Amino acid sequence: MFIFYLCILTPDDLLNMMEIQKKENMLNDKAYSFEEFSQIVIADYILAYKSRQVSLVGRKEVLTGKAKFGIFGDGKEIAQIAMAKTFQNGDFRSGYYRDQTFMFAIGQLTIEQFFAQLYANSDTELEPCSSGRSMTAHFATRSLNADGSWKNLLEMKNSSADISPTAGQMPRLVGLAWASKLYRQNPELKQFSQFSNGGNEVAFGTIGDASTSEGLFFETLNAAAVLQIPLAISVWDDGYGISVPVHMQTVQQSISKALQGFKKSDTDSGIQILSCKGWDYIALCEMYEKGIQVCRDEHVPVLFHVCELTQPQGHSTSGSHERYKSKERLAWEESHDCLLKMREWLLENAFIDSANLETLENEAKNDVLACRKRAWDAFTSPLKSELQQVCIYFDALIQESTNRNFIEKIKNDLIATIDATRRDIISAVKKVLRITVREKHIPARMELLRWNIESEENNKDRYNSFLYSESAHSALLVEAVPVKYADDAALVDGREVLNANFNYILENDPRVIAFGEDVGHVGDVNQGFAGLQNKFGKLRVTDSGIREATIAGQGIGLAMRGLRPIAEIQYLDYLLYALQVLSDDLATLHYRTKGGQKAPVIIRTRGHRLEGIWHSGSPMGVVINALKGIYVLVPRNMTQAAGFYNTLLASDDSGIIIESLNSYRLKEKLPENIGQFRLPIGVPEVLLDGQDVTIVSYGSCLKQVLEAALQLREIGISCEVIDVQTLIPFDIHNKIGESLSKTNKVLFVDEDVPGGATAYMMQQALEVNRSFQYLDTAPVTLSAKAHRPAYGSDGDYFSKPNTEQIFDAVYQIMQEYDPGKFLPIY
């Protein structure tokens, strides 16, 4: 790649007026001849032309049924080539689904790979972005080796994995850019040379103009302006958000005008704002060279507003833009298409003649068609092989089965299916296996059954693997280290246990960064980080503004660049502000790249039993259902919490740790091996042995559960109390099942709403772990009321499970089991 300035457009003056900068791998001060420069600009045009052909051919593939959905980057080609000239090894992209030309230009996507994704090819070698898991034009580079270890990110041009939700790519951009600032300013991080070269890396973001109306965009821009980080956002402005024109989207009909209050001045920090027409090749190259240099050298965020773009094929293959654009607008788009404008410029300035240019364009068309064919053949070849093998088994069964006529029809229907998919093949196989269930002795059926079992395993890998880490550093494989206490262990507030643990972590791992609202100066609202900013500095323990979405995004971006962030969301109900970022981005990252990227961030928050309508809810059903892909840990005290932090930091999984609000000032013994003990995740703990009823709970509710259990013992009911400790993963060794095999009765208790986490625990224990077989009575759940908890001690008592309710629930279970012994109380 190379960078250049051009001031005017005639060939003679170009040679005199060009201010040439160094081209990668070329000698210093080398100037280009007119012929060399002509080759450069012609190559740029042909790349853009190829990308346009990819869009045109891709749309046809969808409309003819070979692909399911298409969304393309047509109309943005020239601007993306200009941007790509400034993108260096080590830089990161956090973009959206219009950036195909950029990915081609930086050499991180081939045309065949683009079509492989269009067809949903599940072969990682052929479709490295997502192994067919993401929709078209969702790009990613593979940051990890096959064993889950990091590659040298400085030796490659990096793209974080795209997501579809509009502006959802913005929050992680903050973390990707902030990492450069930390690597530059913290000398302790210089040893991690595979992630940064002195913080010289720029985080490039791209977004459609209409999506700048999302709050995530403004939150990201504000965070970048406050932090002063090398973040460069390009806004592709084609005048519409699907069918809604810009005057209904953006004040003053221009995002760059609307953001003037963010603009950096000589005296105040802020962002640089640059604007350019998306069809002006020379001005675009000039704008990006100028803006990225400031961004890279001075760590000043920059917004590039690229306007007067077009979208020739409309938003996607789901609709037609002719339905909502006027004839005048369509005519303007045709005359201002960026490829047309650059083509005119090439011919007017004699870089090439029309005949030679047409020859190159025809070659480009043919090359795209050849790439499409190779991608289609590579996609269909394994399917044809599977189909052929299955038909061999069918033919053998037809010879021996009494159901030969039915099998032959199934086979013929399958063969007649145009472009048969794995779904079609598996469906046919299972139909045949069903109708031959009484002919198990036939060898061909045994072979077909074996094939089906192998196919299920292969398809599990293709479509269902890598939700969590599968490396040697998986959190499930972290060896437990028991907590140790000295004989004279001090009895301290729970917050002091956490504080000592965080102190050890920060002392021993310079990659750990803790941040969030009030985390730095005051040491968080409950003092877990008290005094640690003074000790370790503002780069390690730092405050953030009230902006939960970008706090989560900061964590994701930092973790993707090799750091180990602890991102604090002050209260559990504030997690809802960050839910989209955590759910759509972090929770799916490892899965949607099939193990190609990871972000081992720890989300720290607190909740449960506070006496008020706010900050006291426990929306665990929301968390466990929205955040599959993130481990959810629910410690009952701060020693447990510390052990979970230590476990996650020894792993490469992401996790959320929800501390109990009413435990910070409860007394706990200070461990002797603080910072070193590790709790296994997914392993419940039996807090109280019992014989009659198993009570399953977690977190703050355990106080009431234990109180009720002791009261029940006084009347002859022996309860076994189990703390699940982690909701995801849940009881991986079936300890609850062991308890139920003894008690044969179970009560699930928590302070979520009815049908929330109690229902989840019941499903996991009884269905997934198949412990239903031990029950003598119906399983029971006891949750909080359906509303938010009322304020005050009485409000708490009547809103959430209390000791008396737990007592009564267990007593009723026993009464139903043995009504003669346990008489009605009320």
C-alpha cells in the first residue's frame, strides 16, 4: 500500500505537483514516473470495478436461489480503496456490511471467499470470516491459531468480526482504539510485542449514515473524544437509511454539521471532522492520508464524512430502491456513481485509452465469474459426495428391504432436488431409517446408521461448536486451587477480600485493566478497588463516564487486542444498557468466527437483595437467555467472587460475575493464598447436608434458605442446601442429581421473576441432567413476585422469597409426600 497527495489533475502537472510519500518496501524518496502512477490508479479502478461485479453477480446468485440473502458494498468502492491505503499491519477494523472493497484492498478477503460466505460454506479454509455462520458481507480476520493461541497481530491487517445490528460495531471500536493508548503510555505493556508497536495502531470504524442516529454511535463518539484515542470513523452517506431519506434521519441533513460541537479546537480536545465526496478519488486519498496521520501520530479521533455516495442495487436483495427513490434521484445516482466518475477521470487525463480500459474491464468480469464458479464448485462438491454415498446405501437397502418402494421414492425425490443441501440429505436419511426400523439386521441399514451418526458429529462441528472456548485454556479446564486460611486468619469485610485479590491481580499481570463508573478515584461504590488507582495509576484502574454500552465495548476491544479487562457495570439493572453489545457482540464472537477470534473480558457487576425498586432486581432470566456464550457466575460472598476472578483470568473465556450487594460488609476470613486460589466453574457446593428435601439456590437468597433450613430441622425436616455458584455452566457433574437420588424432592429458589432463573435451573437439573427420575413429588420453584421489589424492609420482605415462604414451600412438599405426618399449619 502507499500514500500520496494530488493537487490538480493534468498529467504534466501531476508529475510536478505530486507530493509522494514512501511506498511500503520501496526506497526512501522514490518518486513515481507517470507510467508508474498510471498503473497505480488503473489498478485501483480495476479493483473497484471487480468489487462492483462481485455485487452484481452476488445479487443474481440470490435471486436465482443459490444463496439466501445478499447485501453488498456497491457505490462505496472508491472511498474504501482510498481508506485502505492508510490501513497498516496491526491496525483494526470494526465495520459493517458494506466494506467488501476495503477488505479486498487490504488483502484480507478474496473474491472466492466472498462467494463462499454468500453460499454459507462451512469450511473454515474456504470461508475464514465465519465458516458460513454469518450472513453475507460480515467480515473478520482470524486472530487465533488452531489451538486458540494468539497470532502476531502486528504481522497482519485485522478486522474484528462484523455484526448486523446497526451501530452495534461502534462500542467495541472504543476498546480497540483505547488499547493503542494503553500500549503507548504504559511501559509495562511493551513486552507484549505481538499486539502493539508502541500504540501506533489505528482502529478504523465504518458505519452507514442512517445508523449514526443510533445512540451507540453518539456514545462511542463521546467516549472517543473524552479518551483521545486513535479511532477513525468513516460514515458512508448515500442519503438514505433503507427507504428513509437523510432529512428524516439527521439534523441539518449532515452528520458532520450535526457534530460540530464535538470538533477539536486549538484549546479543547475533541475530534477532527473531515468531509469529502465519495466519487472524488483524489480528494478522498488526500483526506484519508491527512486524517489518519493525525489519528495515528497524535491519538486524536477523526470522523470522515464521505457523502454523495450511491447504492446502485438498493439496500439488499430483500427489496428494490426504485420503490422509494424519485426518478430525479435515480438519475443523479447514475451520473454520480463513483466508478463512472473515476472512469471519466482516467480517460480525461490519459492514464489509459478507452479500448484498453474496456479490455481490462472485460478481464475483470471474467475473473469474477471464474471466482464465483470455483466457489460454487467448492461448496457443492462435498454435498454431491455425501449425496452419492447416501444413494449407494439406499440402493443396497432397496435390494434387501421389504420397504423398497418407499425407499426408492425417497431416493428419487432426493436426486430430483435441485442443489440438494445437507438438510435435504439428512431428512431423506432419517425417513429411510424410520421406515426400516424393524430391519436392523440388514448390513446396508447398519452402514446408513453409522453414516448418520458421523454426519451428526460433523454437523455439530460445522454449525454448533465454539460457543465457548475449546482450547487448552478453557475456563472449564482451569485447575481448581483451594482457598487456604492461616490459623489466625483475620476476619474482615468482604470488600477487603476483593480489594486484596484485585491488588494481587494488578501486581502480577500488567495486562489487567479495571475500569467503570467510580472505579478509579473512589475505588468503586463498594470499595473493591479502594486505593488501587493511587497504587497502580490511572491507566490500570480508571473511571469511566456513565455509558454502559461503551464500557462493555471497551472491554471487548481491549480483550481482542491481548489485554485482560475487568469492565464494571455499576449495578445489575444497568446491564440492560449494555445488553445489546454483550448479547449480539461479545456472546457470539467466538461462535460466529468458529474460534477465530476471542475477547476474554470479565464483566463485573452487583445486584440482588437491596431494599428498593431500583438496583435490587435480579433479572437473571434475561442474563442467562441473552448471554449464551458468556459464563454467568453468581457468588454468594466475596471470597467466592475472588476465586472466580482468578479462574477467569487464567482462562480465555469471557464471563460476567454478579456480586451480592449485601455482602460487601459481611465478615469473611482473609485467605492466606489471596489472588491464587481458583474456584471451578459449573460445580455446585453443598452448604448443608440433608435427607428429605434438596433446596437449590445461589447468591443472596442463600441466607434466607439456610435460615429456613435450620428452622425446618427443628420440626424434623432435613434439607440439603446447594449453592449452584454458576448459572452458565450449570452443574456439569450433576451434583444436584446426586442429592435428588437421596432426597427425591426439590425446591428451586431465587429472587428473579416467576419463570426466570428458577425455571432455568429446574430445566437444567431435571431435563438436561435427567434427574427427574429420582423425584417422588412434583418439583417446585419459589421466586420473587412478578413486579419490581417494593421499597424498604417490608417491601423487600413481601416482594422476594423470605425465610417463612421457603419454610412453607418445603413444608408443603413434605405434606404432599406424607400428609399423615405433616398436618396443615394454616
